[in-house]
Amino acid sequence: MGMDTRIVGPETVRMLELGHPWIIADSHTRRWPSGQAGQTVALTDATGRFLATALLDPDDRIVARVLSHERIRLDAAWIRRRLEASLTLRRDHADLGESDAFRLVNAEGDGLPGLTVDCYGQFLMVQLYCAGWRPHLKTLSGELMELLQPRGIYEKSRPQKTRELEAARDDKRYGRLLSGESAPQRLQVRENGLSFLVSLEQGLNTGLFLDQRRNRRDLMNRVEGKRVLNLFAYTGAFSVAAASAGARVTSVDVSAGYLEWARDNFGINRLNPKRHEFITGDCLAVLCQLAQKGQGFDVILMDPPSFSTTSKSRFTTRGGTAELVAAALPLLADGGLLIASSNHQKLEVNDYLKELRRGALMAGCELRVISLSGQPEDFPYGVCFPEGRYLKYAVCVVSREQGRVRRSV
């Protein structure tokens, strides 16, 4: 039985020839015959020249995602080969010696576009960012079960208005068990030799952002004996990393519930939360209060949720990165470190550095980047897929003398 064919326009042909895996809806795709999400189709140009096999998702802005530049059958054997290749990459290149929480499949970066698989100890978490994978989920979980023998496999759904829901700290059960046995309500996993509690069922996120693993280890090497302020602390993973390395840590988050979770993370690592400070409140407001009290820090870390959250959301910093930086810098000792991170996919590195520059100029300081990194080895991205390089993590040294001259923004 032959595969259905879909003709793409010249712009899409060019993108496919450049290796980009997405087919964005346009006037050509609107003329396509109707099809089902999960169907595989052969993409051709107007002359009938074959370009790729793609997974259809007709109701999405990305109407199809490239599975292969060859004619393939999306079956258990093909999925198995992709999963084995993903496993090999991690075994060969990711430093996971003291971690059992990592990404096993990074969507487009592992040739399985629109799909991620994360490993949390003896459990796996599948997330579908594309309805096209829904009909193949049973096959996928069967192959994962056979290949890795996890205790259980969960799927966490990605609702449409993710950012708004994240902002409201939604505790709904987005996770459901696909196969195997249930995980404990709070599952303990390891990262860089430390322990963290995660939730595979409740909330949009599990409580641990795996893409910051290497950056947390980097932080551990920089903070012994230092006073650290962690803004947007969430469940305190960066705070635990800093405290375990001998820092005194102040953690700030708008959610009291997340800070309670952070205290629990301190506890399971035998770190006494009473020796550290936890402040519930809006980060910008808290920065102003700390400045009024004359408090100072050696390291300030900010890893806010994406700024594209709705303006009414409690999690939105009222300004943007620059305003946050400007409010944080007066609290930093000369020669101290400002560590700023963003996971905003649409924000390019150069534009992000401009935001940091704007904040530094507003505060009359100079910031010098000593380290600029992104996601770790288990979050690979193709050079033809710039959207895959989303994480920016800048470690900057603050100095006041040179900065005073140039105040204008």
C-alpha cells in the first residue's frame, strides 16, 4: 500500500532542503486533502520529486513534522531504531555518572519530532507536543518497556495555554500511567549526587528542570562560603546545589507551595533549611525590600519562567530581564557573580545579552561574561534546527568602576 502524497510550496521545499523538520501551515498546505493526525505522508515538490516522510498533524500550526528524508514505515522497528540511537548518544556523550534523571529523547534533536522522553529514576515520562504521536503512543511505550524495563511509564499532557497554567500553579493531574506500576506521589531521583523530589502526576512540570543539570554542577564549583540569592527558586534545585557546596542561600519565589517543596529537597539532602532563608513574594518587589535593608550577596541567580506569560499572571516579572538585572545589581558585591538564565525559545543569545547590557547600564555597572552555556548533552539539537537551542545560561562578573561612566541606555 503506497503512502499518501502531499505537495509543498517552494518556500517549504527550500526549508526541507536546508534540513528544517517543520512544515508550517501556508496556502499550499491548506489545499491538502484532509487527513488524520498520526498519518504518515510523502512530501513532494510540484514536479512530484520526493522530499521526505512526515507525520501529519493537520490541526496544528506545524501541519507535519519530518521523520526521515527517506521513504519509511512508522512502525515498532523504526521507533526501536530511533530509541536505540538516542540511548547510544547518552551513553557515549552525556556525563550521567551521579544522575538518574535525564532526557532520553529530545524530540527533533533525536529524530522523533514533537515527542520527548525523560528518565526519572526507574520511571519514564513521555510528553507529546504533537497530536500526530497519539495513535503511535502504545507502540512507543511498548518499545520503551522492552528496551529499558522501567517500573512504569507516564505520559504528561501539554495543554494549549501552558504558560498561563504554569503561572497559576495548576496542581491538576496532567500525568497518567501508560504502563507498569505507579510511582510514589513524590518520587526521589538523583542529580549530580544530590537527591530531588519530583511529581510525575500533578502539575505541568515535575519539579526538576533536567536541562539545567550541568549548570547546577557548574554553580556548585563557584559558591563555597558565598552568600547566594536564588530568584524564581521554584522547588529549590539550584538552592540545594549551592547549599550542598557550602553556600548560605536565600531562595525567593512567589509560590509558598514551591518553597515548601524546596525545604523538603533541602531536608532529603541532610541540609538544614533553618540555616537558609526562604522568602515568598514577587522577585522584583523582594529585590527592592532587600536593597532597602542593605543586604548584600556574592552570587545572584535568576532563572525566571518565560516572559511571554500573560501580563495578569502572578509569575510575570513586571518588567523584563533588564529591569530584573537592574534591581539585582545593587545587592551584589563588587566582583560578585550575576547568573542569568532564560529558556525562552524565541529569544536569541545576542538579544538576551543586550537585555543584560541594558540592565547593567540602568544600574551603572559593568557585566563581563565569563561563561555562556546552554543545555547539556542529553538535549541535543540539529544545526538545521535553531529552535532546538533555547537555553541560555550566562555567568557574569560585576564591576562598578568601569560601569559608572556610561549611564545612558
